[in-house]
Amino acid sequence: MTEPNSITRLLKPRSVAVIGASADAAKTAGRPVAYLRKHGFTGEIYPVNPRVDSIGGLTCYPDIASIPGTPDVGIVLLGAERAHQAVRELAAKGSAAAIVLASGYTETGEEGARRQQQLIEAAGSMRILGPNTIGLVNLTDNIVLSASGALEMDHFPVGGIGVVSQSGGILGALLSRAAARGIGLSKLISTSNEVDLDLADFVDHLADDADTKVIALYVESVRNPGKFRAAALKAARAGKPVVAFKIGRSEAGAKAAVSHTGALAGADSMYDALFRQVGVIRAQTFGDLLDIPVALATGRKLRGKRVAILTSTGGAGTLVSDDLGMRGFETPAPDAATAEALRALQTGDHAVLDRNPIDVTLAGLQPDLLRGAINILLKSPSYDALAIIVGSSSLAMPELMAGAIQDCLPHSDKPVIAYVSPHAPEVAALLTQRGVPAFAAAESCTSALGAMLNVGSWQEPTFSAPAAAVLVDDLPAGSLDEAQAKQLFTRFGVPCAREVVVATPTQAEAAARELGGRVVLKILSAEITHKSDVGGVAVSLTAETVGARLLAMASEVESKAGVRPRRFLVQEMVGGGTELILGVHHDVLGTAILLGMGGITAELFKDTTMRLLPAQGGLSREDALSMARELKTWPLLDGFRGRPKADVEALVDAIVAFSKMAAQLGERLVEAEINPVFVLPQGQGVRAADGVVVLA
């Protein structure tokens, strides 16, 4: 038998020391000992307090050195100014971990940061949970190492949902809310300041935990993106969905930046990209953080978007149907065979069996009728899931109703959920405990089914191998002008519009004749990025008109920007394509490639998607294609209303090439953007028509 590692010993200790324990169970310092005993901990408990001889009949030790043997875990209840001393003594004793509850660390400023560093130094190789944590709760093994007031409750349902929260208060909130709803949890851990053990450590551990089927996260920030990515992928490969509620969305306002990409790719969008790539389902509301995991913990497979709604109360069925429809689900009427089987169940005029919601009015009062209807709908090839509306008529005998639904579950692996229409939390809890996730809001039903669909469709991302290095040593630092930027794009294989650099009207006229047809005239300046804002762009010019327009443009730009341009670009005029934006964005989470609707309305519509680059290499063709398909703009590329299909293959090539440029240049690439990149009709390729590059 292998020796348990530190995190295993932390979550399942055989002995616990409580440093600074109080004999008064009403005080915070008195709770850990009281809760350990109340909730059935069978190991050794060592209270430590030099002023007390015993606590609750347990011997109280004057100091850590006096404890017989080595406690696996020490709960440190001392203030921030003394906690590090206890941590040092626990480490010397050979403990696996210390749980530090005190606040007053990095969250308070410079002095707090100094104290936090003291903790790190005192711990040595011993692990620390916290500081500023409320501790952890292992419901699977009846081990509570926490001072949370939520533990005043006598009983908690045990189940397959593990919770990791960067907020101690939220841990207690989820524990109590789950208990009230009959939702079974396995382990709950509050990581808080994460001086050592962090979110990723526990995701990694729970991915191996036989008692955990789904992992729910309350996220303030991901401090180690690489470690988090590896842990989340490990969980996904183990078939354990991760659901994250990330706070701080309103703080992710766009930063001032040279490019449009900086305004489009806020920190929150980067979290979306990270979560999407590692298979983490993002909870959009705090309620989702329980609603989604309880549905996923059933392990049932949602293979499509067709939902049968079985109701005995019409209005509630319509609520669910409407919300499902708003989010892309289908509620088709029963096929002929299914409708016939339903009709055979019930005679009379009460049942409405030829539409969806399927209204079986007496089902709430007749469990056999309900059981029969459920089995028919689960067998039907027309449906991928079943939503049961629990109306007021079911309140008279909830046990019979819940039992009837539960009896049907072994006959199918399709998802079965319930919407409890009256306010009846005890009925919802009963259903949930019987294996039927029950919700009090129609929107929760949709969120749960949407997450189940997401889990079923997620595929681990693939990345292209690192390409042969492209020469970039000759590039200057700072902002490149547009011509230099597009020369860089061309080196990596991104096709650009044909253009000529000019300085005089005569040169502009010659360039226009060389390019043929109508042309675009632009100022060429590394300092002025948004050229159209200062009158620095003119379109649809000819060889006859470009020279005069050059002189007029120079004067207009000088009056608006205070700088008279000396160089210009004459560029072929690209038409007939769809305008997209392609950019690179850096963040603490990594480097991302952004694709979206382009042109001057890019920031207005914000139709974008992003992918984080891997540690090496660029994006794969599969990932580039999926980015394009995620855009609301995708129908324009795919032949919307008779429009010619765009050259998506060429767009994919350009995205991959651009990503390889970003990967090779790494931190040297401060900003890069193509806006617009024209995606021309099938077979005609793409053209980068404008470019921004800033190099370190």
C-alpha cells in the first residue's frame, strides 16, 4: 500500500491538532473541535491551548511539541502575527498540512504580504491551506476541518459533487444550499489566499477521487494558468466535468490599447477562452454552480437537442418550452407511434398528446399513468431528454410521484429532469435525492441541459507542431507602419493586399496604374494607427484622382493630427468579401488569438471568439475552423441567403499562420492585428487589408 500524499492526508487525516482551540463552542475558536466530534470524526483530536487542561473531555496540550505522535493536519486558529510560529512547529513535528484561518495577509497590503512570506518560510515542505480560509469539509468520510457556521446543521447529503472555492463564505453558502436542496456533495475546500495549495491542486486531486463525479469551482482568479490547464484537462480525460463560476466579469473592461483587439479581448473573454479549451463549463449565475453539477452528477448522456416536456399544468410547461427554444433546444411533437402509445394510456378528453408540452392532466394524481408516460417518452426515438413538470396536484403524495419517476430511470440513460412549479422545496429535494435533478426555475432546466450537451460535445484541442523558424531578427522595436506590418504577416504566410509605398502625387498615379482598377489611398505612419479617424483613408480612387486626393489628405491629416504625413500607401481595392478581424492578445492567462467581425464596426458588435495558444506551436486547423463557426458572422461565410460561400479553407490557413507568428515572436510581440482581413468567395483566398504590429 502506497503512503498517502500530503493532500490525501489533509483531506482524510487520522489525527488533527487544533491550535488555539477554545473551550467555548460558541466562539469561532471553539467550533473546529465541536464540529469534528459532532459530525463523526473517528481519529485523534489534539486541542492545543496553554490556558486550558481539557476541552469537551479531550486532553488539551500546552503546545504543539507536547502532542503525542504526529498529527496529520493542524488547524491554526491563532492571529496572523502568531500563526507562522504554529506552522513552523507543525512542520517540525512532521505534519502533512496546516490550515490557517487567520486573515491579515496579502489582502491587507504590504505588512500582510510580509506575514504571508513568513508562513511560506515557516512551512518548509509542509503544505498550507489558506491563509484566510474557512477550511475544508470531507462529507464522504465525515471529516470537517472548518469553523464555518453552516456546520451547525446536523446532517448533509453525501454525493458526487466536489467543491473548491476561493472564498470561505461561499463554501458555507454552497454547503447549506446543497443540503436544503437534497444535493449530495463529496468534498468542499476553501483555498482563499492560496499561499501554497491552490485551485488547481484540488482539481487535480478530485480528478482521481473515486467519490467525486463533478467538480464545482468558485473562481476569483487563476493564479497559475499552466497548472490549472493541466488539472482541468486531467479531469476532462477522467470523465469528470468541471463547472466554474468566475466572478469579476464587470471588472473586465477593455484596456486602452493601440489595436481594436485590446478593446475586444478583456480579461473575462480570456477566461472564456481558457475554460472552453480545457472543457470547463462556465456557470453564468451563482445558482448555476449547483444546478449544473447536480444534473451532470447523474452521469446521463444528452445526445441531441430534442426535449420532451411532460406536464399536468399547461402554463408551467410553456415556460420551460419557451426558455428551451430561446437557447436552441427543440420541443417537437411526438411521432405517430409515440402519440399512439400515449393515447392508449388514458381515455377521455383530458390528455393533450399530439403536441409538446405533452399534457397528461391526471398524471400528478395517478402514479401508474405518470410511470407509463415517462417510459414511453424515454423509449421514443423523437426525444433526447425528458423534462417533467411537477404541478400542484403532485403535492398531495410527493413520495408516490417521486417513486414513479425513479422507477423509470433504469430503463434509459437519457437525462430526466424536473421543474417544480409550485414553491415546494421539500418536493424538489426529494426528487433530487431520488436521482431526478429538480429545479425551481425554467431557466435552470435549460442551463442544466445545455451543460449536459456541452460535456457530450467537448473535444480536447489539438495544436499544430512548431513550424520552421521565420527570420525576424531584422525587425525594429516599437510600432511598425502598415507596410512593415503586412510584410511581417506575409513572411508567415498570411496573404496581403497588393500595395505600393509612395511619397508624391506622381508616384501615387503610377502605382494606381500598375495595380489597375480602383485603389485605396492611406497615410503610412507608425504613430497614427486609426487612420480613418483623422481622414487618412480614401477608397475607390483611380489613377486620375489619386494624386489630387493625396495632397488633400495630407492637409486634412495635418489639421486633425498635427502631423503632416510624408509617405502613403496605394493599395488594390479588395471587394466582394466578408470583413473579419484577426488579432493577438496577451494576458496573465496566456496569449490568445482573437477572431471576429471586422471593419470599423468591430468594437460595436463585438462578435468575437478566442483561443489560447499552447506552450509551443500555433493553433490547429480544427481549432481555427471551430473559431470561425462560433461567430454570429459564420452564416455570412457559409452562403447565407444565396450569398456565395466564402473561402473558409483560406481563412483557416490565415488563422493558423497568424497563430504561428504569435507563437514564434512570443513576448516580443506586444500587439498584432489584421483589420480587416477580407475573406473572398470560395477559391479566391483571403487578403489582409490593414495591419498593426507593436514589437518590444
